[in-house]
Amino acid sequence: MKKLMIAAAVAAMTGGVFADACSDPETASICRAWDVSMSLKSLGPKKTTCKVAAESACDDPTTDVVYYLDNVTRKIQGYLWVCEYECGKDFNIVLWDSKKKIAIIPVSYDAVNFDEVYVYGKKATKVAGTIAIAGTDLNGNDTIDVTASGLNGKMVRGSEDTDCYVKSLSGYVAGKLAYIAAQGKTAGGSAGGLCDDPVEPEPCEETTAKILALCDACCFEGWCDADDAESMLPTVGTWKMKYNKKVSKGNKTISSLVPAYAL
């Protein structure tokens, strides 16, 4: 992965010279960075049991552990940044879930487009925007696909005619978010003994949660017979981006600012 300096990698917001990060030694770069956060209502697995019918008249019914889905709140954070800032340039992005310690979008370059961001108001200093944010994990699985919209944001006009950028913008998010599957039981672990070395437990495979399509809901008799949920499920919530002056001026690598699991 590229060792972008967030003074450069964070194509951030200050008009300084970051030769070691964004450009050749003789070239001045404008680097800008923003903190990004989302509070998303979505779905997550909950454990339950259900009865499994006996295979024959001689057998007793059994119970099975399954996972249904219920409301959860996910807190997402990360950075938007761009090197050699200019209007119309696509932004880099990284997003992660700090509570679950997983990447939502690992560091991704030129992934977010700001073409549908507008300036309005009497003095043309307010910002409105609709931004598509989508990404995959390191295995290529979809993790998020949302539209983030905001009104009444703020903009900054720099010293150059082309140096106009968003200072802050916030609003609402809607779309899909990959749910985090429940881990099965751990197996194979032991404390060891006089003659045996300890054995580290190994987690079983993730357990897919169950869900019902609307038209099947009238026939619901238990979660054992329900369909497996798709990995991407509906999500709604709020979001905001805010200019980070310190990160924009700094000379830290993106890897020093982002958890290792989000790289």
C-alpha cells in the first residue's frame, strides 16, 4: 500500500508545500483532509433457538441455535483526503467500525466524487451536496453502498480562484450496509497439562442470520425454516464531514492515522 503522507495523502485543506508527500521536490501541493463519521441504524444478528421437527415418529424433536436480525446502531469513522487539491478531483477515503474493529472501506484512492456538491445562499457560502459512498473489503465483498446528502454546509474560499473547498457538511444517509455475522462456537482449545502443550481455540465459521421476505411473513412459524439473509441490508442514519486542519498540515503517513485493520 502506498505510503501517502496525510499532508499529501490527505490532500487536505491548507496551501502548503509538501514535497515529500504529494509531489516532486520542486512542486508545491495543496493538501486537504476531512474527518468523516456516520451513525447508522441497521440490522445485526441476535441469538435464539427453535424447534426442529423429528425425522420420524420414533425420534423426539430437537432444538437448534439460529440467529435472527434486529435493530442495531453502527458507529463509522474515517477520513476523506486528496493530494494536490483542485476542484473536480476525486477524493480518497477510508472508513472503519472502531467498536467491531473491522474495515468498512479500507484505504481507497480516487473513490469518492464531489460533482453533485453545490454552493448557494446570498453570499454563495453555503454548501449542499449528494455524495455516493460505496466500497468493498480486502476480499472484494461489498461492505457499504449509501447516498449521503447534506444542506447548510460551509465553504472556504482560498487565496487562489480555484482553491474553494468544503469546510463542513452534514445530513442524512440511506442505502445498504453489510451486517457483521455472528461467530460460531470456538472449538479445539485446551489448557494443556503436564505432558501436553496448550491448544489455542479456533473460531468456527461465521453463522449466517435468517430473514423473512415480506410476502413470506404470514407463514412464519420459526426462524429455523427462514431464508439466509443477504450480506447487505438496509441502513439509514446521519453523517458529517469536517475539515481537519491539523491532519491537513501534518506529515504523518495514513498508516499512522488509521487502524491497521482498515488499511
